[in-house]
Amino acid sequence: MRDVRPWTYAALFGTLWGAIEATLGTAVYLGKLPLRGTIMGLAGLLCLVCLRRLQPRPGVCLLAGVVAVFLKVFTLGGFYPGPIIGIAVQALAVEIAMTASSGRPIGAAVGGFISLATNPLQRLGMMWLVAGSEAVSSYLRLLQEATARVGLGGLRPVVIISAIVVATGLVGAAGGLWAWWVAGRVMRRLGERV
Amino acid sequence: MNRMAALMLAVATAVVLFGSPLWAVWSLVIAVAAAWYLDPPAVRAGLRVGVVFGVIFAAAVTAAVVAWAEGPERGLMVGGTVLLRLLVLTVAAAVLVRRVDAEALLRLTARLGFERLGLVLGLALNALPRIAEASGDVWTAYSMRSRGLVDRLRRLPGLGEVLLAHTARVAEEAAAAASLRGHSALTRPRIDLPLPVRMVIVTGPVDSGKTETVLALADRLHLEGVPLAGFVQIGERQSGRKVGFRLCDITSGEEAALAIFGERSDGDFGTRFRFLDEGFQLGREALARVQPGGVVIVDELGPVELRGAGHMPAVQRAVKVPGLAGAVVVVRRPLVPALLAALEASDAVVVDVERQGDDSVELILSALNVRR
């Protein structure tokens, strides 16, 4: 008989992630809270890293991502591509990073970096898809104005976006390590050997 | 006609996303008409006040940004396009959501050869209310205990920890349920392997009578003349408190200390017990007496064995003895699926002594089918 726990763990952690996305996620997106992508990215990271530490099998993060997307799309009515793509990218990034690092903390950090660093790029992509290229160029101009106001005038949009990508990526890397630490506490709580 | 309406809705959704802004108005009209034809309640549910307000807000923010950068005319144009696109997406989603339910999904995944994925998604749907309820409870407790922003931030990891641990416990229960019922495709191996040995898992909560059941079983098998091997672990108590375990060889009656209860921090294998080699040694000797045609009794296996340590190597050797008639293994409920996987058992009968009560011994005997 095969061990069914990777399947049930992926289902349940994907459910938790999907539930968080559908409740907290919808609230922060509709409320247009600042750093909403980062907040939801960290919540997803916590679910994925903990899942991978409890069930160190390749593929569990991807399966949890499929479950979370399913719940977001079909159960709770979220059909906007942004969060769905975000969930899929995050699950893929953490899966690849954790598998490549053989489930070590560096995998959580790299997975966190990639999954959150793609947030700003994904936002630009969605802006282009939903609002068109004019909205993207307006947004970039807005960024240039904002950086000029804080004494960083003359920066090209690509430099500003790169800086944002690196900054959110670093937050993601720290978040990945934080998720690793929380996952360790969860394992101790469950009586697992850490 | 329904197919035509569904096709029109899909095309309108694609056009509104990738076509010119002028087409967006017509796409919205076509999409709403097709959606209304397919499922009027879905359209009403999709276009509720809160959703429409959120869409208008998003479009207004976009319009304001573009108006600031490109001028009011362009701002109005882009804001209008965003509004139409989001409305079409909302209508399409509302119809799609009501058309896809768990059963349709299971049928679809089974047809595509992804039956396990369908079961996983079904499990997710079933578990969602439980996870949502637990999340609500944890959030309420967190809100009531936290005082001020700093305290809230300090307690945030604890909030995540409790939620994740709860989720893991539900996942363990789901795995145990899948194995206990034995009818889920999740537990079915991809390739049917020959049954190596009749395996009976005896399970139940702490102090439910698992050890007494296997001792009664051993007596019955002895009377039947079935060769026996194995051991039971007997809890040692002082002033009503469990202080350790002794291991008793079923055939010789020889005993040895196996584990001593200690503080959580100084236990072995991440447990609260310190384990003694003499207990494991006697366990190995007891299991080595297994004979063809006989039954091996193992009471019990725990997290230590599931990590491959403790009695596990000797148990794995014992159940592979050619001609062995059966194996009876005691294990706690949450560990059943992991144990079955560790022993590579393709099939097993699970007897829960709490549920079966006095019938447990008879059930095990009939499952073993070794009476002479």
C-alpha cells in the first residue's frame, strides 16, 4: 500500500492556502492595501515550506498549488488571472527550489526570493493584459515621479522595476527562512523530529 | 443551443481581453446575453453590489493614474476598458463556477486518467469548511489575546503555527480514514502486488485494550496450535502515572525494560522516552523465532519505528519470512497509513478495538484464517 499522506497533506495545505487567498486575499485586494502581494506571498510561502518540511516528497508543493488554484477559481469565484498566476508561480518556485536544495533552508530562501520577486513583474503583466500598455507606461511614469520626489530623479523605469524586484525578492528570502523556522516549531508541536 | 451560448461567452471573454477597446462594449453585451441564457442566477450572483463596487474602484484608480500621466481623455478610455474587461471576466467566472462541482470534476479527472487528483480536489472541497472554521476560531483567539500592534506582530508566528499544526492533524486523520476504509483510490497501488502475508492492524486510542486483545489472541492461537512469535509492550505505572514500558516475549514470557519516561528535552528519537538496548535486543530475539505457518504478533510500533529505527528492521525481516501465515501489528490510529507504507503491505485488515470491542479477537482470527 502506498503512503497516502503526501496526497492528503498536499490537499489540506492547499486548502488552507486557498482559504487564506479567498478570504484574506480577497479582502486585501478589494481594500487595495499596500504590499498586498507581499502579504499574500508570505502566507503562501508559510503553507508551502511547512508542507514540504512535513512531507519531504517532490511534487507536494505543486499539488498544493493546484488545490489552491482550484479553490480560488471554482469554489470561491476568483477568476482574475493575477492571483491565480501568482499562486501557480509561487508553488512552482518553491517546488523547484526545495527539490534542488534537497529540502534545506537555502531552498526555502531561494524559493521565497523567486516567488516574491516575480510579484512586481506579474503585476505589470496583468496591468498590460487588463488595462493595456498605456496603463503600464502611466504606472512607470508614476514610479519615476515618486522616486524623483525622494531625491532619486533620472532613474530609468527598468532600473526602478529591477530595484523593486530585488527588494521584494529579499523580503521573500527572509520570509522563506521565517517560514522554515515556523515550520520547525510546527514539527516540534506535532512531535516530529526536527 | 447551450453549446452555442457557452462558445459565445468564451469568445467574448477572449475578445474583451485581447481585442481593441471598442470591441469591449460589444463583448460585454454578448457575454452578458450568453451568460443570462445559460444561467440567470449565476449572472445575478456574479454581479452583486460588492463585486461591482470593487470593479468600479479598480477601474477608477487605473483611470486616475492614466489621466494624470496621459491626460483625462486617455484616462477615461483606459478606465472604461478596465471596467468592461473586469465585468466580462466576472460574468464568465460566475457561470463557470456554478457549472463545475465536485462530481463533475471527479468525472472529468477520471476520464483524463487523473483519478487521484480528482480525489485530492474532492478532499480539499470537503475539508474546506473544517479548515475555515478552525481558521476562524484561531483568529478569534489571536484577536482576543493580542493587545496592540506590537503584541499582534509578536504573536503572528504563533497564529501560523497553530493553524498549520491543525491542518497537519486533519491531513493525518484524512490519511488514516483513507486507509481504514480501504476503498479510496488514494490507497490503491498502481500495480497490484501479490499479498506477501495476511496483515492485521490492531488499532485504537490509548488504554482502549489493544494489548489485552493481542494477549487474548495469543492464547487462542496457542490453543489452536499455531506457532507464535513476537512481543507485547506493557506499560509500567507508578501512582497511576505511566513511567515506562517493559517488553515481554510472547512465547518465552521473558521480560526486559524497554523505555523510561523522561522530560521532553532529553528523550530519544524526539520522544519523551529514553529507550534501553536490552528491550530492543529481546524484541529482536522474539521476532527471530518466527516460523513458516506461524503468526507474528508485534505490540506495538510507534513513531520511532516509522522512522526506520527501534523494532522496525526486525519486524521487516519477520514479515518477509517465507510461508508466514500472518502478522498482527498494533499501532495508533494516526500512524496506520505510514505503517502500511513502511511495511510495503499491499492489503491489510484493520481492527479498531474501540469500535469492535469484544468481537475484536474473533475478527482477527477470521482475518488471519489460520484455525486448524
